[in-house]
Amino acid sequence: MPTFSLFDALLILGGTQGLFLAILLQQRKVANRPAANYLVALVLLVSFLLFARLSYRSAWLYSYAEVILLPDVILFVLGPCLWLFTRHLLHLPMLPKSQLWWHAIPAFVHVVVANTVLGQHLNGHWHFMDGQAVYLSFLLIEGGAIVSLIAYLLVSFRSAKHAFLTGQLQASEAARRFLPTFFQVGLVLAACWTFSFGYRIFVHDPIYLMYRVFWFLIVGYTFWLAYTVLLQDELFTLPSPVNDKTLSPEEEATLNHIMEYLEEEKPYLEPQLKLADLAQATDLPRHELSRIINTGTGQSFFDLINTLRIGTFIQAYEAAAEHERSILQLAYQSGFNSKSAFNRAFRKVTGSSPSEYFREVVTS
């Protein structure tokens, strides 16, 4: 009969704290409900994983290898859940469902491979893999989970960075302050997991010291998430509407200067134009420039630039001869770097596709 250890106590404490946080957050009335829901799911997954590790101590479960291996599928769900949480926290447009399903493929493959193939071998029902092959399969599964987590952390960080640089960042101030630490802690956790994984491969570790250290960090991460939400009630508030304030006369003059610069110099024809580039050209801090544009125009920097690009495209299309009306070529000349980005921006600005728009112009 295995003895109860400090490691077991930490697993119970961490799992219980996660459940407490999930219940508290689910019951709390927050403006950004989608982001809160993904955080609830994320914490519940971590909590379930902590409790699942405790179940491994039950001797009778080892006769059902499929049950033992099933909870590890959570390792392939953590990354996508974190990515969706970040996008909702940033109020970024979500991808259509047809483009989201493939994020579940690693978890599906894990269930098929680990719970079917490896489970049957561990139960002694199948014998076409020897012990070394089973061990290597487990290493591949854990290594794949590490790669998945790091990849989603980096993609989430890139989305946040791009939203900030282009002026698309539509998160509350508390969320803006929270995100850098969130990514840093997540990457530290992934790095420790990677080190633990390498340590178990290259160093003989009969007591799995580094493996236990990793679970200490999981518990710490759960506590950190819990207290962050408890101490920052405004984390899931929505950003204030862009038109709920007015500009001062000095700020109105600054906005006029910005618009004159955009109209005369046309920097938006450069596809890689960023908020930082316009801030440098107008000698304004980025946050001040973004606030003035949002409040004065009712648009984010990104939307304003795309509106100007679409206006330039429409003028160029109407002025071009019939044989020169290549929509894609004119879109590139107007500052867009892809057909999909152009089509999205055109529909957002005009409410219709280019063909529909010009057909209505001709018939009107």
C-alpha cells in the first residue's frame, strides 16, 4: 500500500484550489464572459490532471491501462485552450469553426495511439511492440505535448504583439498588464517541463526528482492564476467604447495633423505599416497616438489604415481603364499584402464584396 506523501498533499491542494477558482469565476458576473469561460476550462483541466495523477496510485487501476493513459490527453488540450483564452482576452476576431477543428487532432491522435495501442500492450493483450518501443512511444507523446504547449504559447504571444503593434489591441488595461506576465510564467513552466523531460532521458533518476519538481510548478501556476483573478477583478472588464470621451482642442489639432500626414504622405500604402511607425513619424507616444485615433475617429489604428487603403483602391479601380482593372494588383498597390486581408477589409468597410460593390455602383 503506497504511503501518503507531501507530493500527494500538493496535488490535492492544487487541484482543490483550481476547482475553487473555477467555481468562483463561473459564478462571478464579468463583462468578457468568453475569456472567463476559457480560463475556467483551462484551470479545470489543470485541476483534473492533478487529481488524475493521484489516481495512478490505486493498484487496481493498473489492470486498465486505457484508464491510466486517458487523463494525459489534457496535455494536448492545454495549448489550444490557452490560445483561445488569449484571443478572447484581446477581443481578436475568431476563426471560423471549419478552421478550428484541426487543433483537436493531437488530442485525437493521443487517444487513438496511447489509449488503444499502448493501453493494449500494457494490459498484455497485444505483443507486437517490445518494452523499448513502448517506452519510446511515451517519450514521443510527452515530447509532442511539450512542443504543442510551447507552440501555442508563442502563437498567442505573437497575436498579442501583432495586435499591440498594429493598434488592434482592444483589451482592458488590467488585461494589458496581465498578458506579459501570463506569457512569461507560461514559458518558464514550459522550459521547466522541457528540462524535466531531458533530465529523465539522459540522467538515471529512480525517484523522478525533476518530474516531481515539474508538478510543484503546475501547482504554483494554478495558485498564481487563482490569486491573479481574485486580486484583479477588472481583468475581464471590456475596454471602454471609443466614443465615450471627447478630445481636447489640442488633441483635435493633433488628430488633424495625423490625418493630414496620412492623406499627404500616404504611409498606409506600405503593407508593413505599424502603429510604432506612425508614432515615430508624428512624434507621439504609441499609446497616446492610439487613444487619439480611437477617440477621434471611432476606429482603431488598424481599421483606420484599412479604410484609407480601401478608399485608395476604389479611386484607383474607378480611374483605371477596363483592361487595367486587376483587383488583386490594385489591392497590392493600395497597401494590402494578401487577397484574404483585402477581401476582409473591403467587406468590413463597404459591407459588400468588391464585385457586389462595383455592380451596385454601375446599376445605381
